[in-house]
Amino acid sequence: MTNHSFWFSWFLFFSIILVRYFLIAGGAYLLFYSVLKMPAYQSFSLKPPNSSSVQKDIELSVLSAVVFALCAALIIEYGLEVTLIYTDLHKYGFWYLGVSFVAVLFLQDTYFYFIHRMFHHPMIFTWMHHGHHSSGKPTPWSSFAFDLPETILQALFFVGVIFIVPLHFITLVVLLITMTVWAVVTHLGFEVFPSSSTPHWLGRWFIGSMHHLIHHRNYMVHYGLYFTFWDKLLGTEDANYEHKSQASEF
């Protein structure tokens, strides 16, 4: 492959990732903060977002897009034939599309839980994860705002998983969109689940905005990405989380 081909691929992926970020995160911010003016949690002792923190989140997100695009371009240009990505829908059957999707969500959630918990170790927090927390109360713009070392580790998951789990191209695309949408939902700053959802299975097993906002207030709890499973199993879920039904009670 020529350098021109590689950099064309990088620019294409960078553009797609950036457009996806601005459409989903920017669209959510515009809708919920500007149009609907949804009330953010008031009881959390976190500094409110301002134009400076939003700008910082966007800058970090652009950097994240650079790294994710580099990884994608490297795979496409130099290693696609040795991955387990496939395009024939009948190769493993239609049932496998759903099974592989759920399996990778669980694998990513597991990977994220342990590296996220590691990021909060005092010895490495400042240079690996501080950028994500620097905005105070998160907004949709915070959903992709990572420091460079964290971005690399986040991107390496998808680089690694396509060598381990056979994934249809469509499944991979849906996984990436799911990651983006879910990250925006958990960084909204207000709960999208019903206010009574914490005793409900949605609130017990899936991470919503309130669950993650508690983490932004208390770094010692709530490290998961999609599911509360690892937080429950390893004792890092807020002791009061399932006993509260209103965000204002925290």
C-alpha cells in the first residue's frame, strides 16, 4: 500500500468518527440542553459545565478521533486479511450476529471496568484519566474526551477483539455506534431512565446517567461501561444506589 492510500484511509475514518461525534454528542447537547433545557442533577457537588470545559472536552475528543482513525487505517491498509472480520452474512448464520454483538459488549465492559479502575490509581490518574474528569459535571461532549494514553488503550480493545472474535462488518459498525450512543447517554447529566428505574432491572443491570454521574462525584465507585455486573461483583457499586429512586436523593 502507498502512503497516499494509508493517509486517505486515515482521513476518511477521522472524518467519519468526528462527524459521528458531533452528530450524536452535539445533537444530544443541542436537544437536551438548548431546546428542551432538561434539568441537570443539582445535588452533586461538581462544578457546572461552561464554555471552557466544553471546549476542552471537544479538543480531547478530536484527539481521540485521531487515534481511533489511525488504528482503523492501519487495520484496513495493512492487516485486514488476518483479522476475523467477515462480510458473508451466511458464514456463521444470522443468529451469530446477535450473539457476537452481546459477547463483544460484555468483553468491552469487562476490559473497560478493569482499565478504568486502574486509571483512578493515584500514581497514574493525572496523566491517564484526569482530562475526562476535568470538566466537572459531564455533558454529552464529555463522552469521547480522553487523555492520549487512555485513548490508545480504548482503541486497542477494538484492534484486539477483531483478532479474537469473528465479527461481521455490520456488527462491528453497530458496536461502534452503540459505544458512542451509550457514552452520550451516560454523560447527559440527567437520567433518561424513569425515575423509579433503580429498583427496576434497567437501573439494576444497565448503567445510566445517574450511575455514571455518581462516579464523577466519587472516584471509588462505578467503573463499568454498559453493565453494573462488575461493580456489584467486586464491591465497587455505591452502597445506596439501588435504594434510591430519585437523583436528588444523592
